[in-house]
Amino acid sequence: MQSRNVFAGPYLDRASHLRQNAEWYAAALADPRSRVIPVWNSRSLIADAGEPHAVFVGLGEVPADRHSAEHLILLGRIDTTSYFAYEYESIEPPVLIPESRFEDLRNVASLLQPGEAGLLGYARALISWRRRHRFCGTCGTRTLAAKSGHVLVCTDPSCRTEQFPRLDPAIIVLVSDGERALLGRQATWPVGRYSTIAGFVEPGESLEDAVTREVYEETGVRVDTIEYHSSQPWPFPASLMLGFTAHAVTDEVNLHDQELEDARWFTRDDIAAGKPLLPPSQSISFRLIEHWFDAVGPRRLRDVAGELPWPGTR
């Protein structure tokens, strides 16, 4: 079985059957083994000393008046330890553990153990959802957390609309004619970086239709033989990346919707020579390029990338 993408995997028991059990939730809050995953300004707490790793803190680091589902979101359990997500809303980052600091998860995820990266991504995604749904989308009244923080309920008795965490499905695809891969770049990316084609799935659209549409809209290339590769939670803020490969039946590039600054074909020799710069190795886009690159010949992309000064490919 292929290795899982970063942020994916059964790294904990989500304990969804316990979310409505108020007595169990209260006991978990009273358990000294329980740990908190702190988030500040959408950043995660990472230890500086030695190998980078996630920092979890005790419930004593959270003010006592915030020991409730309104502030502490139950993520689940690992063995007998319960994990909660908590957002520090201070202007300055809190000082919690020596030799640690809050980092952008995108920059450090590939350096963490898979389970740690998954937990931090899960915490970040739920806190981002909670921050964006403090008011009811139906009537505008303030919402209140329920079910250990996984539901937001409208506080208007005549409404009581429930909101649940939502994901934004997005396709991401490696298009190839066999010998070449079609990659594009956005103007805001580092100079020379190219990646696979991606876009959000629209209402009433299948995943395969989204692949066909996005590739054509962004590059003018027509595809067939669409095959699923893997998926990746991407909590920036709430995407689920659905990875595919597709075969190109045309090769003329035409930037129809101008979302990309450039798109072009690259051979394996181009990529082995360090042109273009590739996306970070924690992304599914890198995994898709790797899958295509490694399919032919003795060279492996991670071996080649290790010899080149490409950012994010450690």
C-alpha cells in the first residue's frame, strides 16, 4: 500500500460516539493525562530544540473559565489520552513552553511525525471553521458550541439551525502525454515554481467532470483516462484535495481563464535538471509529480531532489 499523504492517516480515535456524552467530556477535562493542542493566529506550537516536533500542553495552560466545549474542541483519543484543540486569541503569542514557537503548519508539516502533522492539521481546521461560523447563516444570531465542539447551534429558539464542519472539495491532477507532464504556475509563487493543475469542485459537478473542466479552463488542454490517485486533507483553511492523473489528448497550451501566469510541458530530464522548482514535498501535488516521474526509468524523484537546492523537498 502506498504511503499516506501528509495530514492523512488513522493517527487517533476520533471518538465521535462520545461527543454527546457530557459526563465523559467532563471526566476528560478533569483527567491530568489530557492534552491541549494550542493554536494562535492559525499557527501551531513547534519545539525548536533538536528535531522539530509538535508541542502539546496540559489543561492547566487554558484558563479555568474556558474549560468547556465553547472553547475546547475534543479531537479524540490516542490510547487513554484525550486531545483538545484550543485557540489563544491574544495579540501576542502566549509563552507556553521554553524553546518553542508558533509556526505556519505549511512550513513545518513535512518535518513532523505523520501523526503529529495530522493532529495539528485537524486542530487548525476545526478552529478555523469555528472562527468563521460564530453567527447563524440562517438568521444571523450568535451560535453556541455543542457535541464537544463539533456542532454550532443557533441560539435563537425559533431557529436552532445546526452547523457542522464543512470541507471544500478540490481536484488536483497530474496531466501527462506519457513523456511530458503539464505544470502551471501562479504569479504569487516563488520564481520558477510550477505545480499540478488544481481547482474547486462546483455544485452539481462530478470529480471527473471537475478534472476535465479545470484542466481545459486553465490550460486549454483536453484530457481523458482520468484515474484517482489519493487524497489529502489541506487545512488552509478547509480543503480536501482529491488527486488524479489524466492523459492529455491535445498539447497546445492556451491560458483561457488567466488564473495561471504560465503553463507548459516538462520532461523528466527537465525536472531532474532542477527546472522547474517543484512544490513542497508535504503537498499532494509533489506526490502526483513523483508518481509520474518514478514510473519510468531507474531515477527516483526524491533521490534527485535531494541533490538539488529545491525548497520544501526534505
